[in-house]
Amino acid sequence: MEQKAPRSEREKGTLYVCSTPIGNLEDVTLRALRVLREVALIAAEDTRRTRNLLRHYGIATPITSFHAHNEAEKARYILSRLLAGDDVALVSDAGTPLLSDPGLTLVQAAIDAGVHVAPVPGPSALLAAAVASGFRLHPLYFGGFLPRQRSARLKALQSVAQLDATLAFYEAPHRLVEMLEEVAAVFPQRRVAVARELTKLHESVLWGTAGELAVHYTKKPPKGECVVLIEGPAAAEVQPGEPSDDVVRSELEKALDSGLSKKDAVKEVAQKLGVDKKRVYRIAIAHPPQRA
Ligand code: SAM
């Protein structure tokens, strides 16, 4: 077992892997702010975005760019600073570095060189979306971004189809519909949540089958970044004797047409069909454009 030497006995600096907000600038820890203020250098994926954060908190630490295209070369420079005794903070564009963001090369090089790597935990879109989905989170599989090519995406989805786990993927808004259509091809029955613009003004989470959500976002193209969660197979099965989503939806439409508010319609349909209110609510909000 390896132990960290006391600070006074170490000549090398520490590499702090520091989480920063995914939208709302208030989502930063007190420790992250102190570390960002005290280190000799901040290695930032997007210097403009990091400067905004630093300006907001009155921090004047020097910044150097560190992104996917200069990672190998910059890792050598940062390592040389760490070996010379400087503390360095690694931050990404948003959230936690290394989670679909650069930094792995640097962290591995630091570990190999005997530099202490200290995580400074905080926001990540993955965990924010996971807890907002209401899906079971043990086990939780994180797939990052799916491959861009359609056949490779389908293959990647099929490779995790047998897992009894909630599946989480990052996706860009302009590829969301296409991705949902592919999710629908592999997981036609499962409940899916799309968590968008988390911690920002237009934060939203929508639930439905992937097919329903694809239809919704075709009509209303999404803006902002999103995380797609696919519920595990056990939870996705409708309990024996329970009505299908189509039956619930048709009852909901009748209730809404009769003039009930969405809240009352959900309550009435849940009672009438003997179905969990949360399920009826999720089906109801998968169709926001048709009803108020
Ligand atoms: N390292 C980051 C983290 O810890 O979440 C993620 C970086 S990855 C390059 C960017 C992706 O994260 C986006 O395409 C989107 O899928 C997700 N994301 C980032 N911010 C988000 C937000 N505010 N709401 C929803 N998803 C977000």
C-alpha cells in the first residue's frame, strides 16, 4: 500500500484534479476555490470558460491551455512543473476532468512519476442527470459519448443490452434525435430520460420511451447539452397485469380532453388503472407539446 508523504517531506508538487460547474457558477466547492487560488498554475481545457469562473470569484492564478489536441505535449510541460515543486490544478470545460474530457495522460504520467494526484470532487453532468432521472443507480453504467458512426453506435448499444444496469451516455443536441432512434431500435420498451441544460435556466428532464422522445425532439429540436439515461431491464418491465404505456396514454388523453389539469389527470388515471402515479406522470410529461 502506498501512502502520501507529509507535505514538508515532498519536493514534488501536487496535481489537483478539480471539478468545476456544469452551468451554474454557484456549483463550486469552497475547497476548489481555495485550490484554484493557491496553485501555481491552472491547466484548463477551455481557458475562456475557466477565466469566466476565476473572474467571478476574483482569482488571478495563471492559466495554461490543456485540451485534447495538445494533451501529450502539455502533459510533459505540466509534469515538469510538478516535478519542480509547483502545485497544478487540472480543470475541464465543465464538470469533472477525465469524464469524457482530457486529463488521463497527465494523471497517468503524474502517478508514474510519483506525483501525488489529489481529486477535488464536485459537479459532473453524469451524476447530476443520474440523480434527477429517478432511475435505480446500482449498477450504473457510464458509456461517455457513443461512437459517431451509426453502425458503431448500434454495436456499442447492443454490447450493453444485456446489462442489468441503468445506462448513461453524453450526447450533443444536434445528434440527440438520431441517437434516440438508435436507442429505440435496441431498447424499444425501456424508459429513457433525457436530462438537458442541468443547473441552468432551462433545465429539464423528460421521460418516455426512446421512440417517444425522438418524436418529441424532432418536433422541438433540443438546445443545450444533454445526458441520456436508459433504465435497466428489470425496472422497464411492466408488472404482470398492469396496462401498457399505450393504454395509460390513451386514458390520460381522455382525462385531459375532459378538461382536467395534468396533475389531476395523472391522479385520476393512476387511481382508475391501479398504476403507480409516478409512472403515469412520466408518461404524461413525455408529451408536453400536445397538452399544457
Ligand atoms: N466532464 C464533464 C462532466 O463531468 O460532466 C462532461 C464533459 S463532456 C465533454 C460534455 C457533455 O456533458 C455534454 O455533451 C453533455 O452530454 C454533458 N453535459 C455537460 N454539461 C451539461 C449540462 N449542464 N446538462 C446536461 N448535460 C451536460
